[in-house]
Amino acid sequence: MKQANLRLVASLGLLLAVTAAVVFATFDAQMFIYLRALRLWAVLLVLGLVATGLYFDAYRLKRMAELAGTAVTLKQCVPVILGNYFFALLTPGATGGPVAQVALLRKAGVPVGKATVLAVVRTLLSLFVLVLCLPVVVYLDDGIAAWLPKHLAVGAAMAVVAAGCGMLKLMQVRRFALLFKRVACRLLPGKARQLLRFFRDLEAALTLLGQSGRGMAEAFVYTVFSLFALYSIVPVLFAGMGAPVAWGTVLGRVVLLNFVLYFAPTPGGAGVAEGGFVLLFSTLYPASMVGIAALLWRLFSEYLPFMLGFIAMVRVFGYHFLKNSQLLAADEGGKCG
């Protein structure tokens, strides 16, 4: 309980520090003018986009569970999505999010093995959408890599796509998978159990992905709807403050930023998200407007689901869920061979 409380306090402290840093870095007299200029319709539309993104996220989880041979209701899936937001913001690199999903799916009656696979597939689908978008984003936006020739930037983005798809394909080849496991275990012996657990879950996730092409195509479409509903928060905020919006450019930069956030080491990407936002959008809009948009973007897309996630955890596990040290216990996996 003490450790959980310390994590919560540390995360909230980090969020306050990041917020103060963004305000300090972008503050000028115009900031209050832009904040007052924000239209009510934009706020209501943003709330609708958040609800839409969370709905499709929960619905794709329900569909994937059906493909895995287990039945969960949409009502049971919503706490899983919200719990992911809550624990992702409390743990470095958002590592607590997938584990929280497993715990909540287990509570909904899904076996731990299938729950783990569903959490992995959900992450893979989101990453796959972002990776597919990268070459298009880099090609259409001259400002992202102005210091790099366009053909090299697009080539690098396509190399990321090819490398990711190639690695997933090779993992389906048993001999390569065994070799990859042994090499990884020898290079990182201290992480052997975690690596083996990761490889086991990845193999099971790839098996699920290959079982039903039509079903996974549906889940892919729901993923696109969910992600771009949430990403549309940013252009709506700028439009709500009276700024002209090039939707393709703004959405493209949000895609790039969210791809980077998957590898951010801080809890929930705190600091990296705000800093990246200011870096990417300060060339398009005034600094004070970008600062306001960055804070509102994080408030609606992360902190609001975080608070809803806390409520969901209390409803599912009770007020003392943080005392349960076994709630997010992870299976330790096997041994290196």
C-alpha cells in the first residue's frame, strides 16, 4: 500500500512539474487570450471524441475476445480500457497498463493466458496502425524532417515498417523464434524470465492474429476509429481557439508523437509528450497557444481517462484495491534453454 501511494504521489508530482514547465516555457500575455478564446463547442466536441475513442477501444477488445473464444460484454471491457490508462500513468514506460488489463480481464472471467494475449494484440494493433502511417506522414509533411532529404526520411520510415513486419513474420518461424530466444537470454541473462514471458505472449498473440483474417480486419478498423478519434482532439483544440487548421499536417504530427510515446521511459510519457508537442507544433502556431493546447490535450486524452480509470478500479476491486499486492502480479514465465 505504501509503495502504491508513493507511486501515485510521485506521478502526480511529475505531472505538476511538467505542467509548470510547459507554462513557464510558453507563457506570455497572449496565453490568457487564447484560453478565453476557446469555444464551448470545441470543448464539447473534444469530450465527444474522447467518448468515441474509448468506445471503439472497448468494442475492439470485445471483438478480439470473441476471436479468442471467450465472451465478454462491452460493459466489462470499458473498465479494462480505463484501468489501462490509470496504471499506465503510474508506471515507468506505461508498463503497468497491459498488466492492469490482464487483471481486469481475469476479474471479468477471462483465463489469464487469453487475457495476456488480448492485451498484447491490443498493443500490436495500435502500433501497427501508427507504423503504417509513418511513411505517409513523413512524405506529406515537409516540416518534420526539414534537415533530411525527403527520400531519405521516407525511406527510413518505410524501413521501420519493413523491420517491424519482418520481425513479426520471422517470429512465426519456430527455428528463428527459438534462436532469437536463446540469443536474447544469453545477452540479457538478468531479464531471462521477462523475455521468455514476452516471447510466449507474442507467439500466442501472433497465433490469434492469424486465426481470423476477417475478424482481425474488423478489429483493425475499430483501432483506426479509436486512435483517430482521440488524435482529432488536437486539431479541434486549435480550431476552437480560432486558429486555421491543416488537418492532415496536425493529425500527422500527432501520429508521429504518439508513436514516439510508445517508447517513452516516463510514467504515461509525462514530459516527453508535452515537450514533443511543443517541439512539433511551435513551428505552426504561437508558442503560448501551443502551450495551452498541449496541456488541454493531455488533460482530455490522458488525465480524464486516468481519473475515470481510478473510479473503474474502485468499482471493480473496491476502495482498498491498492492494498492488494497480488492484484497486478505477473506470471514469471520459464527458464532459458
